Amino acid sequence: MGASYSEASPAGEASYRPGSSPDFDRLYRASYPRLVRTLTALLRDGAAAEDCVQEAFVRAFKAWPRYRPDAPAEAWLHRIALNVAASHRRYQRLREIGEVLRRIGRPELERDPATVVERSDLLDALRRLPPRQASAIVLRHYHGYTNREIAAALGVPERTVASRLAAARERLLQELGPAWNPEMGTPPGPGVIHSA
Amino acid sequence: MTEQFDAWLERELQRQLNAVAPRSPRPAQAWYQAAMPSRRYGMLRILPAAAAAKAIAAVAAVAAAGAVTATAVTGSPNPQVWGQQVKAQVESCKDALTTGQHGIGDCVSDFASKHGQTQRNAHAQSTSKP
């Protein structure tokens, strides 16, 4: 058991002792909603996000005695949760392909509206980004992590984080067009007649 | 332009993701609880030295009784096997999902609750013995 890491992360001040079950419970309470929101942004499915976060906590709990408190515990959890989400996306894609093959010629089933997150151009665009870029955007611009903390969470050098953020920003700007900025005016909707 | 976009991005992500309300973050309902071996052995660490010998004898009896019950439930006295069972349960809940159905939380929580109840019963049974 090593020294505990005092966090000054967006999750608030906290220190956790690796291997301590009460500390793991505390970490769970502090991080669970934030992890669910991260994965909801990436998966666009609230129920799947919660399942992935629960599975991530199972994996994290098994590794908890070996956790090295040299980075924020929540960043470590994010790394595990993002890996689980990536596996889920791969599994989901396979399921979807199988489903398409099985359902050829049959009417499409409706999804449960309670599990689908409200439609949003931003979240749609985010989901179309490569998962590594999307993760960096959510950690930086939603959770307020520094590039250093994101590097710890994703297990990559800081300069990689910076280049992923720049690429993601560029692509989001392209995908969203001028609509992201109300001051720049939104494109006219269908049916609007303009005088010459 | 970049700063303006970043500020908008932060505002929008806060607005849209803060509206996401997870079902419940209570640790008692978390899946990892099912992978956790009973915490009762941890009590030994806070007992005074004089009580330790008695406690060890009592815990040995508890462990023996608990292991018998756990073995009956899981087929193995090894707590690691319980963890493997959770993993297997997650997979089986995923497989049991029908088309259009999302989320395996209830399925796994049900398994975790049953496991917890078994543990409590085993504990109650063993401590009620003289």
C-alpha cells in the first residue's frame, strides 16, 4: 500500500488508499455520475453507459490493491471505463451487423425512448469522432481536466493529447458548420424564400 | 474563434450532459459488491491484541460455515470464483438481451442481491452457533 494521492481534480479534494474497500466505495460515490456522463456522451445510450461504468468498477475493484496513486483516481477510472466503452462499441457494431442481416425485409423495431439521450447535433458530431478524440474532448471540455490529467487517463504523452484535441476541435467545427455560433447566424431553414 | 468555440463547447457539454441523471450511485447496488469477498475478515485489523486469539477462532468457525454455503452456491470456496461468476453473469445477461432492449443493470443487480443475501444468511447461521 503506497502513499495516497491528494486530488485537486474536478471531482473535488479527496485521497484514496489503494486496497481500502471504504475508500473504493467513496470513490464510487464521487465518480460514478461523472463517468456515466462521459460514456453517455460517447455512446449516446444512457443504459449502455451505466452498464459499462458498472463493469468498469468491477474491473477497477479487482485492480484496486495494485492501483498506484501517482495520478488522480478518477483519471485511472476513466481509462478503464473508456476501454470498456470501446469494447462495448465493437460488440455493439457486431450485434448491429448481425441484426441487419437477420432483419432484412422486416420493419425496424423502435428503441426504448427512456434509454436514448436527447437528440443533439453536438453529441451526434461527438459520436462520429474517433473515440480517442471524443474522449479527449469530453475530459477537457466537460470535466475540465488538464492535458496532463488526460494524458494520465488515456495513457498517452501530453503532446498526443494536445494533437488529438486540436484534430477533434477542427473536425467538430467542420461537422457543426456555422450553426454552433448564434452570432454568426444559422443557415436558413427549408421553405424560406429570399428576395433577390 | 478557437476560444469562442471552446467556451461554447464547454457550455453546451455542461448543459446537455448535466441533464443526464444516472439511476443510482449507491455502492450497495454496485456490481463490484458481488465480486467482493465478505468484509467481515477485515474486522480483525481493528480488534485489540487480547481479543485477537478468540476472534481468530470465531472467524475460523464463521469461515468454515460460510465457505460451505458459498461452495454450495458457487461450486467453489475460492472468493475469486465469485468474481468469475459475476463476469459470467454479465455475459449471460448480455446474451439474454432481446432485440431493441438496452441495459443489463437489473439482471446483474438481481444476481448481486441474491449473492449478498446468501452471504448474510451464511453469516447469521454461523454466528448463531455456540
